Amino acid sequence: MNYKKLGIVVGCTAVVAALAGIIGTKFINKSEAKMEKSPAKVYYVKEITPENLIKIYDALGVELKGKVGVKVSTGEAGSRGYLKADLIGPLVQKLNGTILECNTAYAGQRNTVEDHLKVAEEHGFTKFADVDIMDAEGEMKIPVHNGKHLKYNLVGTHLDNYDSILNLAHGKGHAMGGFGANLKNQSIGIASRNGKAYIHSAGFTEDPDKAWSNLPEQQAFIESMAEAAKSVSDYFASQGKQIVYITVMNFLSVDCDCDAHQTDPVMADLGIVASTDPVANDQAFVDMVYASKDPGAKKLQERIDRQMGRHILPYAESIGLGTTKYELIELD
């Protein structure tokens, strides 16, 4: 397999250095480098196909072992941007994976197990894999280490049934978080219904009926998502289990797949990125949005900035979830 290394890495070409102000890549000297974390590898392929999804997973060089869960959004009834069965099915079947979800904290058609499974079936997920609503039989607390806002995280009890996870995210905008990709998919996406309320309220309440009337300052919510995502990473690492990360950057609406009235895409598809580092993978997605010359990209940029979306990246790095520095490797 041939790789073409693109220069988003310390000490790159002058062209990339010129882009640094746009995409936020930091260039450091040799003395600083000793204190900096090594850049993560982020693999990239432009054409979005089932074959390339498998190819980019294989490029990670990681074999997900045991019972594999694939965390993906099944999409609210009425949404259109969720990852489709014909695209992700072959990879999920290659891994003998089970689709993982948890119930929503808002009123809709995925806030009960019965309704959620019905939507998953309507959206084609049950055609190629089993679907597990992880909080169907309750929830459990997992620790949040050194969190500013969350004392713990609440996840579905079925999370313990899995030996490894593929965090398979759809990159797009989000009304509350600015954007959604791997970090959101591992925080709100893996939290139970009550856990979602706890994150959205930045630790104020576990009650979905109270969370929406007790929303915190935006920065606290963004940071709570990072803390929740790290808790899942820490919990799996403590048991010797692994998570890898893929984001499909298509149907780039300013709205999330959790929105029943999701608007049309505002810009052209960007491709697929994959990494063993969730912060680096999300950073690569955001950088591509901000470096894009597509006229519609400005709308997604405005949605992200309005909600302080990019703040999740340096904050997640500061609490040790990953690094914002990466080397982008294009697959030939």
C-alpha cells in the first residue's frame, strides 16, 4: 500500500505554514518540540465508497478483537444525513460488528427502546447487523477523572458487553455543539438517556425533563462533552480494550442527524478520515471545513463558531484525551 504524506505536521512546507492561520496548526521550534506530544497519524481518502471505508480502516493497522461494537448514529426519524447501510454495511460485516446506540434525552422517535429500534430498522441498519440499544436494561456510572463539570458519566450497561469499539461518526454541523464527529459520538452518543441530560446540563441534573430548562453556559457544555468522551476512552483503556475512530464527511448540513428537520448539505463532501486518536481525527475534519474553498463552507463555519464548537478540541487535548497535532496521510 502506498501512502502520500500531506504536510499538516510540524516543520511543513511554506504553503502549509501559510494555511496555519486558517486551520490553527501550531508550528514549534526544536526546544518546544521536546515538550510537545508527537503528532497523531490521521489517514485520509477523498472518495467515499464502501471499499474505501474498509481500506481506511485497514490502514490503521489495528485488529479490533472479541465482540466488536460499532457506535454510529441511527438518525432521528425524518433526518437524511445518517450513514447509510450500503456505505457502512460491508465494513460492519467484516468486523462482525453490532450497531451501538443509546436512547435520546429529547422528545422524538428514539427516546424509547421500542421506537428507537423501529427507526433503526426503517433506516436500514437491521439489514446488515444486530442493533443494541445499550441502555435498554439500565445504566451504570463510569468515572470522570479531573473533570471541571462532570463527576461521572452515565452509560448503558450493555457497554460492558463489548471488547472493542469502532467509533464510526458522520461529520456534520450540530445545533448545540457546533459540529458533531467522533468526540460527540463518544460522549452524548454513548451516554444513556439520563447521561445525555447530565452532559447537556454540565452536571446539573440527570433528569431529561429538567435538563433543557437548566442549560449551562456554552463553554461548560462543550467541555462536558470532552470530559464524557474521555471517560469512555479511560474506561476501555483500563480494561485493555481498544477504540478506533473513523469520520465520514458527507451530507455536510449545518444540522445533526438527530434533527428530524435536518437541512440540505451546504458544501461538497470532503472524504473520510481515520485515526486511533479522536481529537486528531476531529481536528482534521474541522481543519478541512475551514480550509475549504467551497462557498457553502462559510455556513458550516459560522454554525461551528456560533456554538464555540472548536473549543472542544484544545480542551480535550488539555485533559489528555488526545492531540490536536497530526500528520495527514492520503491513501493512494
